[in-house]
Amino acid sequence: MKSALRLAALDERARQLRLHPGQALADARAMIPALETAAEDCTADRVLLESLADWAERYTPLVALDADHGLILDITGTAHLFGGEEALVADLCTRLTAQGFFARAAIADTPGAASAAARFTELSVVPAGTAATMLAPLPLAALRLDRETVSAMDRVGLKRIGQIAALPRAPLAARFGTMLIRRLDQALGLEEESIAPRRPVAPLSAERRFAEPIAREDDVAQTLASLAATLAASLEARGLGARALELALFRVDGFVARTVVATSRPVRTPKLVLDLFREKFAGLGETFDAGFGFDVIRLAVNATAPQNPAQIDLAGDADSDAGLGQLIDRIGARLGPARVGRIVAENSHIPERAERFALAGDDAPKENFGPLPSFDPDSAIDRPLRLFTRPEPVEAIAEVPDGPPVRFRWRRVLYRVARAEGPERIAAEWWRNDDLTRDYFRVEDISGHRFWLFREGLYGRESLAPRWYLHGVFA
Amino acid sequence: MAMHARASMARQAFARLSRRIAEIEGRSVCLPAHRARLPFSIRPLDAMLSGGLRRDALHEIRSTTTRDSIAAAGFAVALLVRLGMGDHRPFLLVSEADALGEAGHPYGPGLERFGLDPAKLVVVRSRRPTETLWVFEEALRCRALAAVLAEIRGHPRQLDLTASRRLALRARESGVMGLLLRQAGAAEPGVAATRWHVAPRPAAILDDFAAGIGRPAWRLALECNRNGPTGIFDLEWNHGSRAFALAEPARPALPLSRASLSGDRPHPSADAGTIMAFRRAS
């Protein structure tokens, strides 16, 4: 790379004045003294391109970023929704121009041909099968090759695509690399190329377009209800229910708002779906900023699970299990899915690891709390009702080496121990070399408060100054 | 055969219609009489409560300090265990983040030892009083639950008289028992059917082992009872038989005392007690 300031991009007027990208700034200034320049900001450019890609999803969910400030959209099967391919391109360019961009768009059979047509020709639609003739007069840069290959071929005299299309392939590949042949085949349609969309494509989605953008919350809710009804029919036909739903609201000015709702059980009833979204919006607490209105609303199902048709018993009562599931989903939508769950057992003798908070949507097999071999209903309760996630350090006075605490200070209050039971020795797992053994004591103070304290480290053998902690409280 | 089917369908239709009429009239859903109240099986207490705690009502349990809050929580869990003996529906527990931070989180093995199967518990952790209130209200409307236990700290502004009235109304409509557990709460008027104050008490003696810590015991004060008198009871909880019992009067607890090694020096401290005799080791 030669160390000179070069032009990275030009606007229409600069292009008309015969400047080209890659030209040295000094030369350009010499030609046009009154040239206005701005430093290239790649990050900002990329952010803008990504927001444009979000906006472009109104045409199709298959949108990918293309090199050099471009987007590739796979519009297979969607052109008829816009009145034909010409109309789609016209609509796209009109909207982009209205947003202030200078845009060129082209439709072709393959991504390679479309990219070349958009950048190097004035065509908007390349008729099917004419890619080869369209590409022939174009320079080699139209094949999405890197600069070294292009300049290497230029030195040998190969400047147009038409020239290399006729040449034998093996020597070309040997001289300039296999990428050249691949790009040529991809552009001509001889090799299959699919674009990698930015976001995973939802298996099922329904959308509504508005000629007149809507902005009121009630209208959006009504649209959501009808979209949910459409999806319910498709889901029912396949015997599936939705586990994750995404609502995308496309604003007229280009901004896209997305909301995702996850459920622990498959749902497809439109009313339940509407309730979940309502709770989610209420929980977010943001005011509904519709800008100038939404002109496309899309509801997509991101994840599904098998769901049998709802059983209704003779009396017509709803399934009560479903009622609890629905409550859990609504709480998860409103507070966040990580806040609802159940307590399940884990196989560990370390107290804080003997249980786990399993989230509502967690499908992993759950162990039940079976009675431990040593638990006898007539004996005293040996585990506290509440546990502190992090054991709280206390200052304790205890008889060495193994005695229970006599007095201890916790949260600045002094407790005098009246009765103590223990120790229950819980050693660390044998594969953890640095953890210390704990001796747990159940203590009760003179007022009747009952605590679960432990001394960390055996006196003398593991630690010279073992520390005391409070791990839980008994009822 | 056809007659039996028709008769049973007619009965179900009749049950559905009578429930609908009860809903329209605003009466609580007709619970079978023996399920309408939760008895303690302790005669004086049940007599005060006219048979037991009302299942379709809101009850408040408070403790004065955070230190004592575990006693209130234990009493609440014991009530859930008693409910669970006759009713197989799950419970919902909603705790505020403040309350969990101060007093620890419910511990699965501990709950199980106490008598409550953690698989029957749906646990919700909320951040703010508004969220807690919303979850409490929505859960009280869900008939698939047997009871809802909400744990809050102090007296948040959002839980005012209107909010409590609304909660009591939901409980009455659905028949789901609402238990409001206040950590470090002061006595204040409210709409709960009963209000309890719980303080810890030395545990009962088990099997005459005087130095051992026996069954959990609390001093309960029924501060406010809509339909009857109030009183103070010392209760203990038997996790094996899952029943309450009146606790024996507490023996004065002696702090663990050890003779100090320096007892033979002049001016021993008062904590050391009276040194009777000493035999030196060496």
C-alpha cells in the first residue's frame, strides 16, 4: 500500500468530474481545488449498512452484506408481492433515494451477476439466461476478485470478463488461483451460490403491509391479533406450537423495532400470543414510539415444538395445567425469563451445589429431591430453610480444635450460643485440591434464633486460622 | 349405558351452570366445606379462627426484625405444607430481590426436610414492589395454584390499602390462599383476614436430649382476626407428622459456658462464672 491519502468513495458530482476511487488525494485536489473531503469512518459505515440491511428485511428475510457498501437480497418467490421485479427495484430505489442515499440496484439470476450488474451497468433487471452476454464487456473487477488478482491479470492483458470466459480453465486456475474460476462460475450460474443471511430465517412468518402507515397502539394490537390467527392456522396444520415468537415493526423512516417472546410450553392460540406480547410491552415500560408510522408488520415463529390439539373435557373446562403454564409464560414475558423457575436437586454433597434454580423453559431432565439415606423423619432437621448464596463471614469464638462456636458476631450483632449440635464434616470434592473441609454446626442462641455455621478448614491440618461463616438459617 | 352418560353430562352441566351463577353473583367459588378452611388441629387456636384459616382470603405474617424473619418464613412454609396435605395443586412463591438478599433464598434440601416438596413450588424472583404486586395479583387469579406466598420487605408504597383490597378480592374469587410475608414490618391496619406476628423461640427438646436442638418453635401472636378474638400461642412444627403442636414452656437456656484456662489468675472476668475447683494438667 502506497502511503498517500487516497479517495475511498465519491458522490455523484465527483464521479461526473472524472474522479475515481483509489486516486491520490493530491492529484484530485490538483484537478479540482475546491474538493470537499471527510475522513473515512469504516465503523460508522458498517453500522449504517447494517441498519439498512435491517430495513431491507421488509422485502425478504434473506439479506446479506456485500463487499464495498452493498447488500444482497434473495428475492426468490417474493417479487410478485410487489408487482413484479421491475416494480420491486423501482420501489427499493425510490425509498432509498427518499432517505437520502444514492443507490443502484439490479436483479439477476445469481448473486455474482446481480452484484456486477448493479455496480458496472445501468440495468435494473437482467433477463434470465442473459448473464453471460451481460457480463462479457464488464471489467474483471465486476467478478468480486481481490485487487492483486485483477492487477495481475491486467498486466497480462486480460481486462474483460468476455476474454477469460473463452480461455481454457486449468492454466488460468494455475496462474491466478481457483477463486477466479469459482467467481466466474458463480456469476454465470454454473456453480451454486447461496447467500448467508445475517439473521437465521424463521421457519414460519406472517406479515402485513400498509399502504397508509399505522401508528396507533390499538391498530398494531389488532394487526398482531390477525397475524397470530394466520400463524395459528399454519401451526395447527403441522401439529406444532410456537416456543419463540418475534414481532418486527418496520417504521417508514427505516428503523426496525424487534420484540422477542419465549414460552415454556408451545402455544398457538392467538389470544395467548397477544397476551404474552402485551405483558412484554408492559414490562419494558417504554413509550410506544411509532415515529411516522409502521408500514410493514411481521410476526415470525423462531422456534417450534410439537403440540397436540387441545383436549376439552365434557364439561368444557380448560386444562388447569395449561392455566399454570400460561401464567408462568406471562410472568416470564413481563419480568424476564430468568426470573421464573423451579428448584431442582443436583447430585452433590456440597450444600450450595445440592440444588439449582431451573428456568421455566428448561427441558433438561430434572432430578427430584429424594430422601437422603440418613434422613429420618423423627430426627431433627439438618438443613436450613434458607441459604445464603455466598456464606457470610462471622467472627466467632470457639474451642479449638473442633468445638462449636460459643459466641459469634454476625452483621454487627453479637449472638451467644445456647445449644449447638455438630460438627457435620463436609469435605471438598476430591478433585478440587485447594478447597478446605468444612465443619458445619447447627447452633441456637438464647432467644431462639437458629443458624447454620461452618468453620472452613481443619485447625492445624489445613489452616492455622480457620475462618467461620454463616451459611444458612433454620426456621 | 346411554342413560348413565346422559345423567353424568347433565350433572356436569349443572355444576358448570351453578359455578357460573356464583361468579355472576360475586360469591366465591363454592369450595367443598371441608376445604374452605385450613385447620391447625390445635383446639384453642382453631376455636379462635372458627375452624381454621380461610382458604379464599389474604393473610399477613410479619416479623419485627430481619433477624426474626426466618421464623415468619418457617411458619408460612409450615402452612403451605399443611395445605399441601389435602390439595395437590402447586404453590407459587414470589420474593423480592431485597428480601432475598437480606435473609437468604429458599433452599431446596431444607424445604424438603421441612416437609415441602420443592417440585410443587414455582419460584419467581422479582426486582421491585410493582413487579411483586403484579405477580401476586396474577397468581391469585390462577386456579391451578393452591396458594401464593409473597415475600416483601417493610412497607412499600405500592402495597397500599387499595392494592391489598384488590388482592383480597382476587383471593376470594378464585379460592387461592394468599400469604403476604413482611420482613421487618410494623403493625399497621390492613384488609387481611388474619394478621400474625412471629418471633423465634428456643426449640423444643427432642427425646430428652437437653443439649440438642429439637423441633422448630415460634411464638405466634394473632394480632388481628376479622372473625374472632386474638391471642398468643407458642407453637412447634413436627416435620415428620406435618403437624403443629403447642410448645412446652421454654426452659431458660444457658449459654454454653466453659471454664476459662486462666481461671486461677487473680481478677477473672464475670463471664467466666464461678470457678469451683481446678486441677492443673501439669
